[in-house]
Amino acid sequence: MKKIITYGTFDLLHYGHVNILERAKELGDYLVVGLSTDEFNNLKNKSSFFPYEHRKRILESIKFVDEVIGEQNWEQKIKDILKHDIDTFVMGDDWKGKFDYLEDYCKVVYLPRTQGISSTLIKEHLASK
């Protein structure tokens, strides 16, 4: 079984999120999603509209997602890769090069983001109304 992992906040879930999850799952058989906890988002100076448990429940309902784990800090990725026997780490290409150090543990793939949509764009649009 080929296992894939990706990470994100997945707030205000939109079709760009679904696209990256689907493309990540196409790279293997089992997709693990590391979901930023509310505490980790606070450390990153990010805020989410939905709390962690709600975002987790939404992700768990998506057919491409096999497992959701909490992301509590930047440093846990290597431990997660080893613990879950991950073959491929996937992130959007806006992170290109940032996770190349993980190539010592698994394959690293940066997927193109869906053009014209992002949680930031949605938040900015709603704030302008």
C-alpha cells in the first residue's frame, strides 16, 4: 500500500482544497491529512472560522481522505512520516522547496494550486461586503 500525507488548515473548505486532496490521493492508496490545530494556528498567527473539530469532521467526510491527524507544530512532519509509514509528502506548489528536507524520508511532491480560489480570497471578498 502506498501512503500519502499532506498538511493544511482547510478552513472555509472550497473546490481548490478538494482538488488538491483528490490529486494527492491519486498518487497512492491511502491519504493522511495533517490538520492544523487551533493552537498551532495561533502560533502561526492564523485564525480559522471553524474550530479544529469541525474542520476535522468535514475532512473526514471527503471520500479521498482516509485519516486525519492533528498538526501541532512544524517539527512533527518527520515523526508523522515515520509513524504512518508514508511514501509521498504532498503540498501545494506555493510551498515549493520548503519541504525538500523531507526527501531523506519519502518522496516530496508539490502540486499546482487551483487558480482563482483560496481561503484568503474568500475571506477578503466577504470582508469587502
